[in-house]
Amino acid sequence: MGVRLIPRAAHAGLAGTRDGRLLVRVTAPPVEGAANEALVAVLAEVCGVPRSTVRLEAGRRSREKRVSLPAAAAERLRTMAAET
């Protein structure tokens, strides 16, 4: 699943979609992996899955990321993103 990360946001959470990618806001800065860790935490919380099931596959140093999650969780994310 494609994700566009927005670090240093006022509030963490889903922010809809842009160019076919899920927008995720995190309050952490993009320093020493803090924003990536926050991204995993937000996605796990929103989907109701353990953090260990959310993996950052590509884009560790970019705002454009590819993550993998269990199929049911990914479908929930798509549904939530469409509603925001």
C-alpha cells in the first residue's frame, strides 16, 4: 500500500488520499527514524493490529512509502481513507 507521510503535523492520523496514496500525518519529526516509527504506530492503532504486523517495505528516507499490513487491515484503511 502506498503512503505519503506528513511529519511534524499538529495531530496524528489519517488525512485522506492524494495521487492514489494514503495520507498519514504524524507529530514526530523526520529525524533518526522517528517519523517512520510514528507512522507504524498510527497505522497499527487505526487498523487495530499489533505494530509488528505493519512493515515499512520501502521509502525509509522519503515521504513516499510502501507499507505492508494484513489484508483485512489494509482494506479497513482504504475504507477509512475514502471516508475522510
